[in-house]
Amino acid sequence: MDHEHLRDLFAGLPRLSIRRLFGGVGLYSDGIVFALGAFDEIWIKADAETITLFEQAGARRFSYQGRNRTVQLPYWSLPDSALDDPDEALKWARLGIAASLRAPKSAPKKARSKKQP
């Protein structure tokens, strides 16, 4: 994934950062992950409130083949109309940021206690 293209496409977001993540990259705005760059595509986070918009725009859901099943993640392909249009890309990125903010926060993992012999 070309980092310069990603920076240009999402330049309108505050404090954009791109970090390595799962063999691809994670895109963050103000520390909030809103998209993934993987398999030469940009995948925007979606949720129940935004999935219909992605479907209507012809986006595809991110999935991959796990050991015994197909795994689907809550990310959808950036619609083709936004791939070279920063204004359009920002609209989708903001939907991804909003979906991330609505997502339930996972509880911190408890430290395992060592059993006494």
C-alpha cells in the first residue's frame, strides 16, 4: 500500500498516522483506527449504522479464509468513486471514525495469577 497516496487521500483528517498492522497498515486519525490497507485495497470500518451505505455504494466486506472458516471483519472496501477523490474519501473516512467511536470498548485483560504449589 502506497503510504504517500494514503496520506494524500486522507490529508483532511486531523493527525493522520499509518502504522503496520497484520501484514498491512492501519490508518488512524487522532489515534482512532478508521481503516485498513491490505491486499492492495483500502478498507473502512463500518457498523450497523453504516453498512447499508457501503452496500449501496457497491463496497465489499473484508473477509479471509481462516483455518476452518471464512472470517469477516467489520471493514468494507472504499468505494471506487472515492479512490482518487480526497473529498469523497474523507466522507467515508469520517463514517469509519464514527463507527470506531461507537464500537464497544473491550475490557482490559486481567493478569493471570500464578497458582501456588
